[in-house]
Amino acid sequence: MGFFSKIGAGLKKTRDSIMNSVNSMLHSFTKIDDELFEELEEILIMADAGASTSARICELVRGKVKERGETDPAKIKDLLAETVAELLRGGQELNLRTKPSVILVIGVNGVGKTTTIGKLASRFKREGKKVILGAADTFRAAAIEQLEVWAGRAGVELVKHTEGSDPAAVVFDTLAAARARGADVVICDTAGRLHNKKNLMDELAKISRVIDRELPGADKEVLLVLDATTGQNAVNQAREFKNAAGITGIVLTKLDGTARGGVVLAIREDLDVPVKFVGVGEGVDDLMPFDPEEFARGLFSEE
Ligand code: GDP
Ligand code: MG
């Protein structure tokens, strides 16, 4: 399946919810006026785009209407798609040029970190890259086993210690294995739950220091995984992790299960961190590189 159909299917709930509101709103207007934009802003806020982002989108659409002398309310959808694509554009690529390069995957419990790592490992493997996974979520034995299942499925190697061991030590060994075996990409899982938040952030900082010390100059992505079904809560999580952990990109999971896909907009605008991948299901192929144009079209265009 191509990106559009897959993201299209994954966005169905969000799209249905936004488009139903937008369509019925547009039906009740014969011209484009302030009232129309007020209602549009309301709809975007309801779709979890966030208050300031929704206002900004309306401002930009309003500017385009003026500039082009549009008078037909039906044109609003295309202008929305165009505006949203512009807002989201930029920074989607993974920066993984060095050999090895490292991806550290972080986020709270249950958002889809381990699943995302499994999907990424398969993707890289398909691209012909040698991948090693580090099972640095040592909080529970089940977390290590779950990553092992994904490693097996993807046909990639995995470095693990036992439950309760030091995550930074797992990362240290994974990096050593990557160097020794000539790996292209190292992907490290992490725990989303420790005894408290400070503990978790300290642990992530320690892991980052190990990576910087052991592989100085290596390209490193710190991907924060967020669960789209949690809406504005995801934005709050992103804010906390951004302050503590120097994230380079977002993976937004579970878009398939929610009408709150508008949260992509809030994350990009409020936090200025690019969304790099979206999860649209539990299967190995259900992770898509984030394409702003396709996303915007998936949300607002008539098919
Ligand atoms: P972790 O605690 O962050 O490592 O989260 P897991 O990877 O264990 O995932 C938690 C649950 O979310 C699992 O049941 C996954 O199958 C599910 N999940 C992860 N990503 C997606 C997604 O994109 N769509 C859906 N529908 N489920 C997902
Ligand atoms: Mg996990």
C-alpha cells in the first residue's frame, strides 16, 4: 500500500470528524467572512490542534483568501490543506549518515516505543542496513522479551542484560557490539516508567552521555514517541521531555485509533519539533515516514 492510502486509512477517524464539521459549517455560509473563520478556529481546536495553532492556521488561511481574492467558501478546504502542509513542512528526514549512527527512543509507558523500534528495525533492514537493538528498558523482563520478539521478526541482532540491570550499561555494550560488528544503525529502547520523573530524566541523560562519549561525532536521533489518542496530554509530555532530553523528532503513534490527529499541528507549532514518523497500526508495516503534504491532503482534500 502506498503512503497516501495507508495514511489515509490511518487518518480516517480524524478526517471524518474534521471534515464532517468543516463541510456542514461551509454549507451554512455563502461568503467568506469573520464568522466563518471563528467557526473554523473552533473546529480546529476541537480536533486537538491547540488554541494558538488553530488561531495561526486561520490567520494564514485568511491571508491567502485576501491575497487571491477568494469569495467561495468551498475553496477553504484547499486553502486549509495548503496552509497545514506549509506549517508542517521541514525537518522530517532522519539524520543518520555516520556508521554507526544511533537512535534513542524515549517516551512514557505504553505509547508504543518498543513497537516503533520493531517497525523501524524492519524498515532499515529492508533498506539493506545492519541494525542492532539495545534492550535498555530493563525495568521489566517482559519489556526485554517483547523487543526480542521484534528483533526476531525483523531479523536483526539484539543486545540485552537481565531485568533490573543498568540501562546505560546495556547501551554501552550495544554500542561496542555495533562497532565490532560494523552496524549501520543502533536503536535503543528505554523505560518509560521509573520510580519517579526525575529518575527517568536522569537515566536518559546518563544514556545520552554514554552515547556521546563512546561514539563522539556519531549522528544521533532522540525520538520521542507520543500516543495520538491522548490528545493535548501528548503535547504536555512533549514539553516535559523536550526540556529534559534534547529530542530531535517525534513519532506519533496510534493515529489509526483516534479522531485527535490534529495534535500533529499542535506539536509542530507549539514545540517546534518535527514529526518524523506516524504509527497507523500494530503491524510491522504500519509506520510511515511523515509526509506533510500527504497528511494535509489526507485531512482536508476530497477524494
Ligand atoms: P511502550 O511501552 O512505549 O514500549 O509501548 P509498546 O510498544 O509496548 O506498545 C503499547 C501498545 O500500543 C501495544 O499494544 C502496541 O501494539 C500498541 N501500538 C503501538 N503503536 C501503535 C499504532 O501505531 N497503532 C495502534 N493501533 N496500536 C499501536
Ligand atoms: Mg516498551
